[in-house]
Amino acid sequence: MNPTTDKIRQKQFEGILALLVFGLTIPAANWLIGNAGTVCVPEGPCLIPVAPGIMAPSGVLMIGLALVARDIVQRRLGAKAALGAIVVGTALSALLAPQAIVIASAAAFLLSELADFAVYTPLQRKRFVTAVVLSSVVGLVVDSAVFLQLAFGSLDFFAGQVIGKAWMVLLAVPFIHWLRQRDARIGLAPA
């Protein structure tokens, strides 16, 4: 087998895997927010502690992961694939969200992923780890503000949303760093 062909297949496989993870975060986030938490607010979200004395809707964990996974989709499959994933993800978010939060879920997903894309794209070739962290932070802030305002008419859980999503981004940083080093070692260039 040709080493170039092997690298292309590896990029495609890893890109499809990241795309699958990205897609799975959407139904997982919607399920979590309505079904799993240390406390479930009547007519509201299920909450989890994200820091001492700070609670957040449980879906935040998946949204932090979605932002990172989308960056990896773009690194492996390219910008067009990432934009396609955002469109499909927005549709999935609207289809799978509880009826009361469909608009909030879809709008927050679309706007946060586009914000992530806008920050990640110019930075990613030279500063991959920095691009993932900065784009995810921008995306999680946008997601938190839009979702909370549209879903609940309040930013009461804003700090918890940001902290909860940031935990997932921080947990992903060692993997992102390893991925960048491995890519350089084996000569795997970004898409």
C-alpha cells in the first residue's frame, strides 16, 4: 500500500470517527438535559454541579465535547465537511430537542458552532491546540448565552454553563496536544 494512500485513509477514518462523536453529542445533550442530573427542576432542566455551589443543565458536558469534535472534523475532513456537520447537527438538534426548547437548542447549536468555526479556521494550521481552546471558549459562551436566553428567558445558569462546557474542553486538551504531536511525527497534514 502507498504511504500517501494510507495517510488519506487514516485522515478519513479519524474524520468520520470525529463526525460520529460530534453527531452523538447532540442527542446525548438533549437526553441529559431532560433526564439526568443531581436535581431536575420542574418544567426546567436537570442540573449537575460543575463547581462548588454552581449548577448547570447536564447537557453542558456534551456541548463542550461537540465543540472540540467539530474542530477535529474540520482538521481531518476539511472546512466544507465541518460546515455540513454544523447544518446537519442543527437539524438534529431541532429534531431531538424537547419541544419546549427546540428553537433554543437549534439556534444555540448553529450560532455557537459557526462562532467556533470562525475562530478555529484562521488559527488551526499554525496553532492547532490554541485554535481548539480559543474557538471552543468562544463557542461555549455563545451557546450558553443564546440557549439560556431563548430556552428559559434568563441567564441564571450562565456561569454553570460556561464552567461545565469548559471542563470538557480542558479534558480534551491533552488529547488535542497528543494529536498535533502525532500528526507532525507521522506527517499527517490538516485537511
